[in-house]
Amino acid sequence: MLDHSLYREDVDAVTGLALPWQKLANKSILITGASGLIGSFLVDVLMQKNLHENLNLQVFALGRSEEHAKAKFGAYWADPRFTFVSHDVNKPMTDLALGQVDFVLHLASNTHPRAYATDPIGTITANIIGTQNLLDFAVAHHSERFAFASSNEIYGENRGDVDLFDEDYCGYLNSNTLRAGYPESKRAGEALCQAYKTQKGLDVVIPRLTRTYGPTMASSDSKAIAQFLENGLTKQNIVLKSKGTQLYSFTYVADAVSGLLTVLLQGLSGEAYNIADLDSNVTLRDLAQTIADAAGTKVVFDLPDATEKAGFSKATKALLDPAKLQALGWHAQFGMTTGIAHTLKILAK
């Protein structure tokens, strides 16, 4: 990925931001889910900052597959400032001898519909048991800050009383369903963070991510936008498995990562922050059409299979208000049209 000039430009757009990078200088950070969509881009940003500006940040990239990690991070594998940690977050971390870890960022989670439907237990445990294991690790290592990557899905369904969800909004969730495992466990993970802040004195922040996309998406990702992009790359028609009237917030991965870093480095302890781009609020139908236009294909409609349908979100309007994060100085740099164009160009090569 780093061999593509456009991808490097996206990474440089984040490394060039006027963030308080000095807070990371000569420190260490543990990132779970490091090989995922957001984690891999974040690792690239931090390691490029190391390589070009001598930040001297020790990056611990935690994941379950060393083979997958080598494919993602081969450029850094021999760099002493990069260490891959093979571990399942659902297992205790007491045996990991990493030395001092100043920042912990928990990104590991199932994040797409097919995974919610086929691995509902793993979806829940990563967000609750995994989060507790990492919180215990952060307390034991006297970490400066713990960041739990939460989700727009914690807000539930829009009650019809607002256009944008601020960080205090609470919509309807039917907890007695298979699909509830993801948002309910994210809610529980947030509550755990607040418990550790109060009882253990741990500094925590909660970035809430919205539907994120970009060239670091896995081919197995079953989110609607991932499937649209996959079809576009292979010059197939974009398959829409509903009427497409759902209205959602989306964020390009570079903006998601710059938002994460802004919360990590500038957010107030105990606070949650929405990471969302107001210019990327779009219906699924319009999203499909944008990708079809960029790929030179058409939008067609098809019914989802039972597994897909079981994993779909029931929310029909979920738009996040980023005002609180913008007050810290964050602004999205990539609109929907630009983000889709970059994703298709980078993945096509």
C-alpha cells in the first residue's frame, strides 16, 4: 500500500497535521486490531512520523495473525521501533512482557454485518472481556491514557426528535436480538472505561467512529460500502440490498485516524467524541450511485440472504454531530467523492 503515491499522500495529510505530536515523543503505544481498516492506517501514520521526523515512538501492533501483520507491515518489520504482538484480546494479558506502555488504543472488534451474524459471541467478548483485559493491562502498566474505539451504533435508532446525534443522545435498541450484540457490547465497553476511570484512576477517552471506509478495508468486509467498492473495482454493477433510503454518516479512513489522534492527544479525560464528516452524510442509494458513477457501472437491486439480513443495522437515520471534536480543532479533509476516488484508485493498482 505504501508503494502507491496516493496512499502515501493520504498518510502524509495526517502526519502533517498540527497536532501535539510531542506528547508521543519517546513514548510507547499499544494498538489492538492493528491489522484492521483503521489500525493499519494508524500504524502507517505513526511509523511514517517515526521515519521522517524521528518521533522515536515505540509502536506495539497487536493482532492474532503474524502472517497477516507481515503482509501489512513488512516495511517496518525490522525497525526496532515496531513490534508485532501476537495475542487474542479475549485472553488475559498478564504474560505480555512489553515494558512500559504509555498509551493503549483498543480498536480490535468485529465491525461488519456478516461477522455479527456468524460470530456473535466473539463480537460481544472483544468489546467487553477484551476491553477489561486491556484496561487491566493499562492500569498495571501505569499508562498515561486509554482510548476505547466505540461506534455510532451505541446511539441506537433515531427517535425522530433530532437530525444529528450529539454525544449525549440515546435512541432505541432492542437488546433481545442477535444484532444487538454489537451496539450493546460497545455500550458496556464504554461503561467499563468509566468504571476504571473512577475506581482505578485511569485516564480514558472514547472516540466514537462512524461508518469508516478506505483502501485498507479487508476483502471479507461485508459492510454495504465495502461491497459497493468491491463491485466497483471488478467493474460489476453495484448491488443494493434494500431500497437504499437509510441515511448514514461516513468517514474516510484518513479522517477517522486524524480524529482518533485528536481525541487521544487533546480530548478531555472521561469524554466521548463523535468522529464524523458532515459532508459525507448520504443515503445508501446515493452512495451506491456515487461509486457506480466513479466505476462506470450501474446500481441494481437484490434481496439479502438470511445471514446478511441478520447482521444488518435496523437504524434508518444515524447522523453524528462532530461539533465537540471540531472544537478541539479537528476537521475532515476528505469528502465522500474524494474518499471514494482515492479508495478505488489505490485498490485498483
